[in-house]
Amino acid sequence: MKYIVMGLGNFGKSLAIRLTELGHEVIGVDNRMTKVEQLKEKITHTVCMDSTDIDAVSALPLKDAHAVIVAIGEDEGASLLTTALLKQLPVKRIIGRIVSDLQRTVLEAMNIDEYIMPEEESADRLAMRLDNIDIVDSFKISDRYSIIETKVPPKYVGLTLKDANLTNKYKVIVLTTIKTTDQRENGRSKVNKEATGIAHSDTVLAEGDILVLFGEQKDITQLIQKGE
């Protein structure tokens, strides 16, 4: 996949490097040449430009990008202007960064429903979500093991955990399942998540549920791919 990361501060830099390590094509954009020079050997492409300049941004391969992530954090004005500019261009998916409640309000007014708060979501967790659309969230325990939330694969819908036999097949442990419901709050749709308690052999895997898995990333990825 191809991603464009706007802003190569600490968060943007970590995200761009991690996505590159996961095998994706990444274009990193920043208006500071020092940041661009630091990363030119670590990510696929780097570009020094003003992300609030519509002519400059229009020259980027926006139509080919699976997502553009606005990772600018220090300058809220530049972040909002960049996001507003992207809304006018052919971008499939915009992920905004918010550092204040006011910024969140403005992004929501622009109909940007997908945003990240770096103090709550690490660059590595976002990279994992971008790497696999079926991964809802992830938390790295060590270099080998992670806890990952993923949608119940279609192959296992309606089965109990005993029948699905995921631990023996894929070397992963199902910690719990999460029920999701849509709620309206202040005129906007919000997803409510509620864990069902510790998973047991009789737990039924329902369509729309989220599995909370513990194991190695490669094993969890294999479960997701083979469960489609």
C-alpha cells in the first residue's frame, strides 16, 4: 500500500519508518529540510514542501495513496489548513492528528471522522491498523508478542471457541470478545464497545464481534488471512 505522512516530527517520523518496515511505500512530507534529510534513507520517499500550499500538495500522487495522515503537531494552524486543503483534493482517506479539544471540534466540522491522539495511540499501533484493515487496535507486549483486536473472521462466525480451535491451529489465545453497538451522540454516530468477560470454550463468535487475541504477530496475521 502507499501512504503519505504530512509532518515528520517525532510521531510522523516513527509512523513513516514503521510503515516502511512493514513493506509499504511511504512518502514523508515536511517543510523542514533537516527532517527530510534525516529520513531520506529510512523511508521510501521524502519531500520538502509547505503542506498548506495547494499547488505543491496537488503535485503529490494523492489518487494513488491509500491514506494521507496529517501528523503535524506543533503548529495547529498548519495542521488544520493542511487537512482543509486535502478535503478539496482527490484523497481516499484522511487521518488527522489532534492535540486539543478545539482541533477535534474543527476536524469533526470538516467531517473528518478518523483522527489520532498521539498521547493515546502510538505510531506503532496506528501503523498496525493501517497495515491490516481487519485489525481494530493493537498493543505490543514485547518484541515477539502483542495483544490485538480484530474482527471475527467470516469463517468462524457462529462457531464456539472450542469448535474454532484457534489456539491449536494458530498458537493464539482468545482473551475475550467485544460486542459493538452504534449510538447517536450529539447528532453523530459513535461506536460503543463492551467486553463480554473472560473467553471460554462455549463462547460463540458472532458476526460483528471483535476478538481480543494474544500471540505473535505472524500467527495472528495468518489467522486473519485464512479466516476470510
